[in-house]
Amino acid sequence: MAELKIEQWGKDNSARFLLEGVIDTETSPKLQKVLLAEFEKVKNISLDMAKVSYVSSAGLRVLLLAQKQTKSGEKSLKLLHLTEAVKDLFNTVGFIRLFTIE
């Protein structure tokens, strides 16, 4: 069974999440729920993905959905510390240019 741990902290209009595990069909609904709820409260979200070992197409969909929340220009989403495997995936599918990655 896949697992995704989500730790959250923040202040003012920002929230940061430390993600650990995999983002796949089983775990992506949980991440989607958390991110969309958080975008209702804050303007800036950062996802520390240093401990994310795998992202499936369902995970990519959730990240893209979260990114779409920023289209108004009033909100932002940053992806931090991508592993080489996840960075390679983002390059392959063309997501590398859609996200702010640090």
C-alpha cells in the first residue's frame, strides 16, 4: 500500500508542506484535498519534495490542478528539492516549464 506523509507549517499568507513517499492513484486524492483547502486560506504554497520517490500520472494531475489555482496571479506554488527521478519525469512530460522549481 502506497503512503504519502504530509507535514505542514506556515505563517501569514504562506504554507509549506513536506511531502514524503509516493504521489500516486492511492495518495493523490489526499494531497489534492489538502492543497485545494489550503489555497482557500493562503496565497503562497511551497511543496518540499525531497522525500518524494515517485509521482504517477494521477500525482501529476493533482500538481497541475494546484498550479492552475495560481493563474490569477494572486497565488503562487513552488516545488522545492525535487529528486533526480522526479525532475527527470517533469522534464520528460514538459512540466518543468510550468512550475516554479527551486
